[in-house]
Amino acid sequence: MLINLITIWRKFFHQLLRNQLSLILIPITILLLIGTFGYAILEGWSLLDALYATIITVTTVGYGDLSPVTPGGRIFAIFFALGAIGMASYAISAVAARVIQWEHNRVEQTKLEKRMQAIQDLQNHVIICGASNIGRISGLYFTRARQDFIVVEADEDRLRRALLYLDVESPPSALEKR
């Protein structure tokens, strides 16, 4: 029974550490616990009042209705506020970064799906294998002839150069001089 509980706890803790959101939530939770118990012990406040003061400190709202009066409580509040504001700022920026990354990945996935659907919908198209000089010239020929084609190239840099070359708005001679 005890071994099963230890195994379950280890799996839970391991899974928790693998989740990046929990890496943000664990320090914030610890911070809130430290603040709550610190204020409760040093100032003699109830746990609810101490949690309230902790949240007010972390969020930098500072209503002023609860403030430490003992020297130990004031010293604790100074260092707690400095640490809490820094950690809360980090947590907010980390969560924002995750949300932005998630949104970026979602947009990229949507663009990829649209591209793949466009390729799937192609009919009577030409496949150019490689974006070498011959592949670029062939692509330019098919672009001017308004023939659908796909370029398959493993080297991403070479593919970018080919796409620049295939820009029909810019003459190829100007691109070759770059």
C-alpha cells in the first residue's frame, strides 16, 4: 500500500515537473504559502487576513487596510514584496510567452494545413525536384506559362533563393546580382 502511494506520488510529481505551466504554478503556490504563513506568524493575523495581505502584496495593489506593525513583520514584508513582485512578473511573462507560442503554433499549423490542402487540390501540375539553377529556370518558365508546379527541395536556404528567383515582379537578372 505504501509502496503504491510512493509510486503514484513519484509519477504525479514527475508529470507535474514535465508540464511547463506547473513549473510556474509551483513557485507561485510556494510564494503564496510563505507569505500567508509569514504574515500569520509574524503579525498574528488569521490565515484569511494573511492570505489577503499576501495577494495584495503580490499583485502590488496595496489597499493599505492591512499592513505589518511589528518590526519582524515589516522586515518580512520588505523582502517578501521584492521577491514576490519579481516572481509574479516572471510568472505573468512566462504565461504570456506560452500563450503567444501556442497561438503562433496554431497559426502556423493552420497555414500548413491550407498549403497541404492547396497541394492536394492541384491537378495537372508539374513537380520540380530540386531548386538548383535548372530547377529555378524551370520554375520561372512554368510561372510565366501560368502552369501550376511544386518545388521539392531538402535545403531550405536553396528553396528560399529559388522562391526569390521566381518572383515575377523582380527581373531575374537583378536577383542574380544579389
